[in-house]
Amino acid sequence: MSEHEHVDLWGSVEALYGWLDANRVGDGPDEVLLRILKLSEEVGEVAQAVVGATGRNPRKGVTHTWDDVSAELCDVAVTALVALRTLTPEARDVFAEHLRQVRQRSLGTG
């Protein structure tokens, strides 16, 4: 894939959701909860990467780069979108409407 090649965000989210659904370990409402809880794990990995990039742990020193932090932030975004898709097949519309509301609140634009 070239550096500037477009990746279909929502097509990818749908594909990842489908893959997770086909490879579930369990059934029922716990699956939804676990996908949402996965966000906490990913956010923790962002924090670990920031600590590692800044060398704030004197025992370990610098263990990560800011590229690692960026990658972990991307993991958080993907995990959140897949969790949203797990809650609703209308994830794309739900997210777009929410983003519109946040823009309106923050920027005064729709």
C-alpha cells in the first residue's frame, strides 16, 4: 500500500467486526462488554508508550518512540470504532452525528 493510498475506514471497521464476530470465544452480552473494556487496555498501552517515550520510568529509561505513541492512539481509535459497531450496525451514522454535534459545540459549525 502506498503512503497516500486511501484506506476505507468504515469498510475496515466492518471487516474487523465481522472477523471478531466469527472468532468469538463466547456468546451473549459479555462479548459486547469485553469489546468495550478492551478500550481500557488500549488506553493503558498509550500511557505506557508515553511514559516510555519520555523516559519517565527511571528503572527503564526511554523504551518507546513517539511513533509508538501514535500507533497506540490508532489502536484506541480502531478499538473504539469496532466497539461502537458491536453496539449498532448504524455505527457510521451514529459516529457522524456525534461528530457533527461535537463540531457544533466546539467550533460553532455543522
